[in-house]
Amino acid sequence: MSFSSSFGTSGRPSVPPLEVRLTRNGIGESLHRVHAVVCDQRGRVLMRAGDPQQLSFIRSALKPFQAQVFVSSGAADQGNHDERALAIACASHAGEAEQAREAFKILWKSDLESEQLQCPVPAGRNSPLEHNCSGKHAAFLATCKRMQWPLESYLQLDHPLQQQVLKRVGELLGMPAAELLAARDDCGAPTLQLQLSQMALLFAHLGASEQPELERLSRAMLAHPDLVAGEGRFDTVVMRSGHGQVLSKGGAEGIQCLSRVGEGLGLAIKVEDGASRAKHAVALHLMQQLEWLTPATLEALGQQFLNPNEGVKLEVSGELRFDNGR
């Protein structure tokens, strides 16, 4: 598959981005512009608002695909790691005791120490296990231990672990790994700059239940949404409320990715100014348009995420439109 043909927008009519307006007692205060795209497993842009070629770093929405190497290497099976371990490997968690404990268990089963984690110790905390990316880093180290790869340099882009991540992502996107552009994420691990349509394609694969490794990871996320984010956090609440119908994984700077489980469809969202409140509002708005969740479920989610404070309301305008490009 060639991204130059599958993801090009040349000759396609312009589709305006969505807009999220924050009002205070009915008076407009802030405005966010948001791009969104729906892709299928073949990489076809089915629906869009704004620019499907919008470039951004995928940030933490990459985690399920970084965790894929934990499964494919045999490290997950060698350590008898259960679905909770797979869920925490995909997590951007809140650093709660239960979540830190799951990351520690990955290390303990591989005879590793928490001091070997290279994610930072969060401000006001005592251990790197409390960092929101500790599960991913623990899975990285367990994979390196299994494959006898160097432990000290596991975050370097030229490390065999990170090269395997690039290879797996490249395969899912139908492009050479060498063409992927990486940069350092806040936790120290590489993240990737992708088109929004490429992010949607990755999540179309994740929710399709057709590739065994991704199916294991998606099943774990859906079974343990409390580990993936945390109580009251968007990804956890959406997956718990969706009863296995929707996968949700956000990233920093206004990235939100979702998939409709079993249908091979991925939705990716990017807020131009990086506001998390806007990506959550758009995600709910678009799941309503796509009928991915029931009206009652979406109403309950809206009450939680669209009215952050008394008198303050988030309102979304615009919609996805079917893509008729050639």
C-alpha cells in the first residue's frame, strides 16, 4: 500500500475542521480547531473533518503498538504475564498504587529492578513506577531481558527494541520503517510523527481482532480499562461505559484515537492547540455521529466531560463528511 495514493488529498474538496467553543454562562470564551479522520484497515480515508494529512506526534496513543513487541518477542508468555500486565503496558496511568504495582510485577517476574526504569520520577512522587509510562517501560525492559538485548540503552532509537517497534508499525502502515520520523517523548522513549490518517489506520488494525498480538492487547485494554488511564479519566470511562464496543487511547497535545471493536475502523483526532478538553468533546461528538455508543451512554459521558465547571460548557460544531476523493 502506498501512502502517496491512499492518503493524498489532491483533488479532494476542502472539508472544514470541527470547532469546539467553550462558553461561560452562555458567552463564548475560547475556540479550538480540530481535525479528525476515519480509516479502514486498507488505509482508505472514509470520513474526515479538516485535513487527514495533518502531521503530529502520536505521543502516548502509540503505546499499544510499542507493547506489541512485548507480546511478539515471547516476553509476555515467558513471564506468565496476564491481561493486567498487557493493559498496564499500554497505559498512560495515574500513578495509583494498583497501577504502579502492576508495572512492578512485570519487572519482578523478569528479575529486574525499578531503578532500571528510565522514565522520570514524577514531581511529588517517590518512584519511577508512579510515572504514567512505567508500564510501557517495564514491558520494554522485560522484552530486552528476554531477547538478551542491552538494558541500559533501551530508549535509544538505534536499540534493537526500538527498531522492532519501528518495524512493526511500518508493517501496519505498509511503509518502510526507515521512513518513519521519530522524536523523544517526555518519558524518554521515541514517539513518531504521523499523518492523522496513519494514526486512524493503526487503530483500525488494533480494533479489528484479526492480528493475534494486537487482539491480545486490545482485549486486555477492554478488560482492564481502570489500568489504562484511571478513575474518572477519559479512556477508562469511555471503555468501561462502552462495554467492549470502543477502544480509546489518548496522547498529549490534543491527540485522541479510538476504534470500533470488530469493525476494522479507526478514528483519530488532533486539536491544533493541543487542548485535551477539546479532543474529549470532539470524540464524544463524533461517536454520536458514527453511532458507536448508545445515546444514553453518550449523554452520561457528556454530563461528565462537556460541563467541566458550573456555568461552563463545551460545544462542538461541524461533522465528519464522507470522503469522495479519487
